[in-house]
Amino acid sequence: MTKILMVCLGNICRSPLAEGILRSKLPKHSFTIDSAGTAAYHIGSSPDRRSVAIARKYGLDISNLMGRQFGVSDFDRFDLIYAMDNSNFQNVVKLARDENDLAKVKLILNEVYPNQNHDVPDPYYGGDQGFQNVYQMLDEACDIIAEKVTR
Ligand code: 4NP
């Protein structure tokens, strides 16, 4: 079983969408996909309705996901940890206990644009177009991740 965690700030916009998209591209029996936020603001919350809507537009149902906060134990529970942006990458890296933890943490858009350290922009304070853009970025990244982890 390969276990992959998607991480953003609130765990209501970007990472639940990334979770739903990647899950849809991988066989259930051999992959566990989850998401978490580095902040505590939205623990127990459903994904933002705009993330739910854009997922639904592409045939994915993420409405039942629930916000939770990233914790040090996630380094033990997951093989790969994808941060949505540089700020959350740093938030996670700060919690790493050793080189083994550190090696699990990646910036998700580096799968598409290696070593360029691009952010998936936070769409929370913007409009619906921001969620459409985020969906396209994550779909492209998740295609590459799915191809890599099933190779
Ligand atoms: P996310 O977006 O990190 O993609 O879930 C955000 C959601 C909520 C907040 C910030 C970003 N917030 O400040 O409440």
C-alpha cells in the first residue's frame, strides 16, 4: 500500500481537491490518499463549496471530506507528502524529525515543472476562475504522480 498525503493551509480548498483528483486516478486497493491543512482554522469543516463544485463538474464527489490539521504522526503514516505551495512546504518541513521525514515532502507543481518551485495559488479569497485554474494545475500534476507511483 502506497500512502500519499496532500497538504495546503486550510484543508478546505486545494488539498481536498488534490485528494479527490489523485484518488480518481489510482486503484483503490493499493493506494491510500488523504489531505490535511497546516493551519487549524477548518478542523472538522467540509471542503469549500467552490472546490466541491469544480470537482463535481469533473465527475468527482469530495463533499464528504472533512478538514483536519497536519501533525508529526503524518510522517509515520504517509510515504509521500505533497505541499500545495512554498509556504506550506516550509510549514511541513519545520515539523520533520529527521532526513527520512524530510525526504517525503515535495512541492506538488515540481512534478510538472521540476525544480521551479511554483505555487498552486490559494484560491480562497478569489472567484470561481481561481478554482478552475487550481483544478487544471492539480489534474496535470496528479496525472504525473499517478503515472510515477504505478510505474
Ligand atoms: P486552502 O485555502 O489552504 O487551499 O484550503 C484556504 C482556506 C482557508 C483559509 C486560507 C486558505 N483561511 O484563511 O481561512
